[in-house]
Amino acid sequence: KFLNSSAMPELHSCLEVAALAGVCLAVGWFMGSRKQKWARPPQYHAGIIKANPDLLDQYIQLHDHTWDEVMQAMYQCNMRNFLVWYHEETQVMMHHFEYVGEDFE
């Protein structure tokens, strides 16, 4: 699910954005760990990019209406609880997912 900046605080620096990404990762870990118990603990992965404002509508469309084939491929690749956040003022996109496989490398 694609989340916009209305649910996020105002950010003024890259350090604040990085700190928020860390908080998002921690919240994702906490929420994910309470939902399901895996055979082994998941690996938590997160990333952050500066979004191209010319492509923002396309980003939102793709993340809000992800094709079933993409969701199935992510599941088969052992990716769970994939989330994307967007902070409008800084045009920063953050993502988080849990990997439950054994061969991420």
C-alpha cells in the first residue's frame, strides 16, 4: 500500500528522513513480528530514494494497484509485508519489506 505524507511529520533534513526510515523499519518489524510466526525470523530490508516529481502519478498508480502477477512473484521470492511511504515536501520515497527465505544474496 502506498502511503502519502499526510500521515508523516514535516521533515527538514536528510538526517530526519533517515531517522524516519529507521523508525518505519522498526515499526514494520514490530507489526510484522506480531502478525505471523515464520519458521525462522524474517530479515528486514528498507530503502530510500528521491522521487522524480514528473513520475509521481505513475509511482502512485503502480503501488496502489499492483498487478496480481507482481504480488505473486514477490511472494514466491519470499518477500512479505512490502510497504512504500512518500513524503511530499522532500519528495522522498521509503520502502520496507520482510524477507523470509534463506538465500537473499
